[in-house]
Amino acid sequence: MSLLGAVRLDRAYYHCRRCRAGHSPHDARLGLTAADLTPGAAQAAALAGALGSFAEAAGKTLPRLAGLRLAESTVERACERAGARAGARLAAGEVFGPARAWDWSADAEGKTCAYVSADLTGVGMQGEGGSAADGRMAAVAMVYNPGAPGQARYVAGLAGGLAALAGPLRRQAAQVGMDRAERWLAISDGGAGIEDFLRDNFGRVEAVILDFYHAAGHLSEWAAAQHPDDEAAAGALAGQWCHRLKHEGGAAVRAGLAALDVSGRGAAAHRALLVYLGNQAHRMDYPSYRARGWQIGSGPVESACKQVVGQRLKGSGMRWSEAGADAMCHLRALFRSEPSQWDAFWATAV
């Protein structure tokens, strides 16, 4: 099947009597695979399947946009084959396309800054024989230039967690000239192991900044525990302390909260908040970050989790095999990265 319809191809076929395997050498030259799709048709199927469900791609997208009529299972295999190939090539040390340094944006002190971030997001899983299975966490990591829309590289996967993304992310960063940025900054939501991952793999990072809005959420939960029956009072209390957090920082807020006389109702929430602030205070110097013009929100990686994984793998009722989810994470990360990545992968996909 080609982009112009079905084509019948006659070619020589060689069979080995000893191993009972065979092949057609001309297939490799033409980029044909066992799926009987030309490279152009395989890319169209992978693109349609990356954008929507396999059924929608086969029944609506491909017939209307490309005139291709493929089975749903063919689209699924094309997507998973492409995603698995992308993941394997990245893990083997490959990058797609030529190196091109980004023009990194400068902070308030005139220093150019490169940002890295990482997060985890849940994916529904299907057990053997259609049985129920516990969900798994897909890892998403990125390097980006906040001052230039579209300048972001994503890596994602299910197998191996964040550790499996370390090498591919470092190579993506090198390809866009991260070494040329004068400052390296990292942002996370405080999830277990994420700060260590970022510091271990990007040794020049000056600060791993805790997402301000996650910290503010903990203050809001504490305020709600203080005023469980008065939403307005809880909102006012949270607003007061969130303002202090942004303008005074985590250490000052923790000291202020520790001085409060809190007993009875809300005491447990107060103790939990003090523990949280004590553990995270070294990443909550928001006045200093803001004075330098640094980002304090993990919006880019939160958005990445939704765009790379959520939009395609977390639809209503969706359940995945581990191999299928991992392949689709790689394919979606490739698609959501700057456009040159998708084109460069397919230019060398055979």
C-alpha cells in the first residue's frame, strides 16, 4: 500500500533451506516492511494514529486526508513499530537531524538560561487476556527555551522510568546547544526522585525550583483544614500565606507558620505542612528566583504530560500493553517536539 493506493510489486525472493527464512533484498532498498506499507504510507498511518485513536485514524482520518484505507490493526502496528524504532534509536545514542544551537533567552541579569524539567503521569494498563491491571507511570522529560515558543524537545517512555530517559535527554540538550547557555535551571513539582534525576544528569543546574503552584496547593489544603466550614475564610488565609511565600520564600513562611499556636482542629494538617516546607525550603527561594527573572512554575512540563501522554494515551476507557504504551510515548514525544524532529526521524527511518 502506497500513498497513491495499492501497488503490485514483483521481485526476487530468496529462501534459506537451512534456517527456513527468506527475504527480498529489493524490499530493503524500497523501505518496505512486513506491514506492506511504503515509507510514505507508514508515516501517514503513524501520524494519524499519533493524533487520534487507531479506529478513528483508519475509519476517518486516513481515508479523507490521504485516500488510504487501512485496517485499524494495521494503523496500530504502524504506530507501535515506528514508536519502538524511535525509542530504540534514541536509547542507542542517536539524535535526529543536524545539531542547531538555540538562541537562549536571557534572564533579568542578562544571563542566557536553559531549562530542563521532568515529571510522571499515570497510564491505564491492560493485563493478559484482557484482564484488569494496575496503572503504570509514564515518564516525561524536556529541555526548553521559555523565550522562544516551539523550542522544546521531549523524551517520554514507560519502560525504565526516568532513568531510561537520562541519556536521550542529555543528547537532545547537547544537540540544541545547551552548553552555550550561561545558566542551567530546573523546575519540578517535588515528586520523589525527580530532583536527583535533574541534578545527576545536568550538573551545571544552579537551582532546582519547586513549582510555586504545587507549594501553594499545600498551603490551600492547610487553610481549608483550619476553616472547614468557611470557604471564604480558608481562601483568605491561603491567599495571605501564598503571598508571603512568593515574596518572602519558603524558609520565612515555615518560620512564620511554626510560630502559630495551632491546636485542636487542623493541628495534624499544620504539622504535615511544616514537614513539607522543611523538606522543600531549599527549593522555594521565590523572591530570589523572581528577582532574576526565572520561571517558578512547572507549567511547561505539566503541559508536556498532557500533550505528549494524556491527549493520546489517557482517553476514556483506554488500556495499553506495556510495549504499546512505551512505543506511543516515544512517538508522541517525537511528534510534539519541534517540527524538525519528526521530519528528521522519518528521513532516516528505513
